Amino acid sequence: MKTVMRKFLNLAAMCIIVFSPSISSAQADNEIQVYSSPITPKAVTFVELHQNYTFNGPKYLADKNEAHWINETVEITRGLGGNFELGFYTFTGFAPNGKYVFLGNHIRPRYTVPASWGWKVGASLSMEIGYIRPDGQNSYVMDGELRPIIDKTIGKVYLGFNPNIGFVFTGPGRHAEIEPQFKAYYNILDKFGLGIEYYSSLGTLAKIANIDNQEHIIGPMFNLLSSSVWELETGFLFGLTPNSNQQIFKLLVGRRFGKG
């Protein structure tokens, strides 16, 4: 077990070292979610629709309407067995002028730590990569993220932490972005969870940004817990710094197909 654990940790470290010279901040509002460690079971397909609307963007925007995007992301994940799943994303959105825009695609392999390892927390490692553009005008860049996932349930309380590294391989702004995320909720009658979510972007691995240029958003969230087939998660997030989107509504609806 120690040998397997060492290989898992070495893989995470190697990914950070290999990708960090060319990493940059990715568009954050296509998919707003703190991942939990369990993966999709073998022979099960999980289809999710992420919908996010930005009511108010960063305070520095000269034209406040620039932020009024409706982001629509379709995520399809297939459980492949052996504690492994593969996800595929299609990013689209409605621009502030109402035009529907294709924004890019990502692919995401993810591996979770087997229960036989006996860890006291849930853990998995996700590596996402693909092409994206921030709007319908700019060129595509190759980007993605390295997402370690750590979580634990203590009684009725769920805690999840994703210490992300976001990156861009191409374009003039290549660098690694430090993007930790956190989620906590209280389980009410095994039917739904009420809690908070927090997302941030602190700067690059080379240099932490000053506080005004960092992104910090936080807000209440709701999780449906009573269904093994359907997923529902929603929340409203508020910016804490001038460079953060100030008000975002998020809605995630998902359905599982097949029997694992």
C-alpha cells in the first residue's frame, strides 16, 4: 500500500512540476463546482448541465454589461472501473448581446484513492485539459487544471477542499494559477444539504497577487442528497475583492444513466 500511495503522490507532484512553467488562469465561470472524491461507478454515465449567470462582474469594468454572460456547460462522465473515470466538457454561453457562442472543449481523466488504502479522508486526482476562449472574439488557448480533491464527512457535516492549479499552455499569458476551493454543508434528514462554497484565485506560482487583484467569492449553497439518480446543486456567490465577480448565480443539474 505504501508503494502505491507513493506513486500517487509522486504523480501529483510531477504534474505540477511539468505544467507550471506554462500555466495561466482559465475562465472560471463555465463550471463552478467543488469536486467530491467519489467517482462515477463502472458502466455508469453521468450527464450534468452547469448554468451560471453573472449579475455583476469585477468592479474595475468600465462597461458593466460585459460581465452579463450566461455560461452553459455540458459535462459527460463515464465510469471505467479500476477507480477511474473519464469526463468530457463542452463550453458554451450566451454573450451579453444575446449571441450564443461556442467556447471550447475539455477532457478530464480522474483517479480516486481506493477504500482498501484505508485513508481517513476521501481523495482523488483530476487532470483537465483542452481548448477554450473567454468570449466569441478572442483566440482559443490550450488550458486546463490539476485538481487534487480531499473531503471528509464528520457526522452530519461534509467538508471538501480542492487546492487547484489552473493553467494555460499557449498564448502570451502562460503561467500557473493558484485556485483553492472549499465547500461545507450540513446534511438535513439525508434529503438535502445547506452550506457555503468558496472559490479563489490567489496569483501565480511565481508571484502571489496583491489582495485587490486576487479573486475571492463565497456564498450559500444547496445540495440535493435524497436521489441516487438525480443531482441538483445551486447557490449564489458574492465577490470579496474588487477583481472578483461580485454576484453570480449557479445551477447544476445532473442525471446518472446505467447501473454500477
